[in-house]
Amino acid sequence: MATIERVELQMIDLVPKVKRVDAIQSFVSQETPFVTITDSDGAVGTGYCYTIGTGGPSVMALLEHTLAPALIGRDPERIEGIWRDLMFLTHATAVGAITSLALAAIDTALWDLKCKKAKIPLWKAAGGVRDRIPLYSTEGGWLHLEQQALVDDALAMQSKGFRGSKIKIGREHISQDDARLGAVRAAVGASYEILTDGNQSFVLSEAIRRAQVLEEHRIGWFEEPLPSDDIQGHVELARRTSVPIAVGESMYSISQFKDYLQTGAASIVQVDVARIGGITPWLKVAHMAEAFNVMVCPHFLMELHLPLVCAVPNAKWLEYIPQLDAVTSMGMRIEDGFGVPSDAPGLGIQWDWDAIDAMSLGSRTITEGA
């Protein structure tokens, strides 16, 4: 039996290629912790997570001082057991973003290692339902962009075969969101999907008002209309509108998704593999949503989510926001508006380690247990 001998930790800060502004924040940087696990057979797996500009050092501290030392000597194939042990090891700080992000970096590294040793790509190892998934673009729909820029980007993506675009909403007055969405709808026609994202910026009464506008423009979903901990507010909003309610990027446990699904507070699950704590819990949420006949359309991390949405039967979309171009030797494969997962063993991400090392903000190697 092979055991884990070494855990390498490092973090880089990726600056977005374009300005990204939504109703509550601006993305000025993306701290990206990496975990690389080597077992006694010499097999290597790499995982990662992310924060939007802050919190990365806290994730790294939890990995260095608590989680990584607990991996030494463990059987890397016992992924579920490791995940549970590490969760209970950090029970005083869970459920929460820092713990989930740290767990995700480890869990994705273990899945990468397992798939590489088995010589199978993640999308097949996790289910292998489909070999491609339709893309929608968020990168040209940010809140600061003017109306014509939104139209131009949606038309450009439509010409590339994309099936939809997401537009950020939450301008000061409802009429501004109305005009922006109306202009895009008029340009792209009825068959192109327009999705919207409020980024938790509304109170319930205003969300109900905005949902009426979304219905008029035949919007595909209303994402994060309210703060994520307001389940009852989402229940009431879902009752008052025909626009599907999408949630998930700000939720950090399986149980939180269970509460939304049981109460009918959401009809689209946007579980984020980094924020839920890795591939292991991501698959559980996806299959739980399947039991409720609910779609899974994950948030961000397109390179990592691509094999996962191709693994499960209830996924419909992959969100296009380029993230890793500066640190990969090969970009995500796109054909006629579809994301196509790699057949290479592992996660399917081809890391450029020279670029990562050059951008590193610090590293640590763990070879002895706690």
C-alpha cells in the first residue's frame, strides 16, 4: 500500500485579465493556494482553491499547521475517509469558507493523484455521463460595463457558438437593469439564453420587483438575489416569480444545500468545488440535487468544473470565466461553444510550473506528520 510521503504548499496571486465588478465587490486579485501530494510510489497529484483577493494566507496557515501534517502516512486512495477525518480535525472552524477552501485544495489533489495512478480522466472516474457541455459567458457581463459593451460581447459570444451570457444586475434603479437586459435581448434574439446575477445585493421586496423585469425579458435564472443565509426569503421569492432561482456559490456545506432543496428555495444549484470543500462533497451535492430533479450549474473554476459537469447527469451549463491561462501550458478545450474535457489522466489541467514558481508568494514542504 502506498502512503503519502510529502505535501508541498504554495500560493500565487492571479490578477484578472479584465475588470470585474458586480453589485457588491470588485475583483482586483485572486489568491490561489496549491497543494501537491506525493506518495511512496512517486505518484503526484495537484489540487488548488481560490479566494477573491483576501483570505489566502489564512487558508495557507490552516494547510501548513493543521491539515497537511495530518496527511503524512495516510493511504491516498481513501479519499472519503481522509476528507471526513480532516473535517472533524477542524470541527471548531467548520462550517466556513477558510476550512472548506483548505479541504478543497487537498481533496482535488487526492482525486488528481488517484486518477493519474488509475490512468483515467476525472470526468470518466466521477461518472462519465457526457463528453462535452454548453458554455455561457460571464466575462463580458460585468456591472460597470455600459449597455453597448454588453450587447457587443453577447453577440461576439453567440457568433462563437456559445448558448448564453450572464449579465450582472443591481444598478441603482430598476430601470437601468431593465434597459440593459432589453438591449441584449433585442440584439441576440429569443433563443439565446440570458442569465442574471444579483450577487446577494437585494432585500426581498426589491428582488420581487426586479424579478418582474426579468420575467419580461425571458431571463433564464436569477442568481443570488438575496443573502445566502436567508432561506425563507428565497422560498418567498421563488413562490412569487416564474424565473428560476439559482444559489450555491456562497454555501459551504452539504446540509446548506439540503435545506434549500427541501424547502423549494432554489431550482438551480451552483455548487462551487472550492467553496464546498472539494470534489468529494461536490459530487454529493450534485447527486442530491438530481434526487430533487434540480439542475447543477457550478460557479466559476471552469477548468476544474468542466470534468465534473460532464460526470453527472443533471448538469446543463459551464460558466466561462478564464482563470488559469497565465499558469497553464494548454487552455480549456472549446469546440463550437462547448467545453470538452481532457482525456489525460487526472483533473485534465496542464500546469505551467515555471510560471507558477515565478509567481509564488511562498512555499512550504511537509514531510512529517503532526
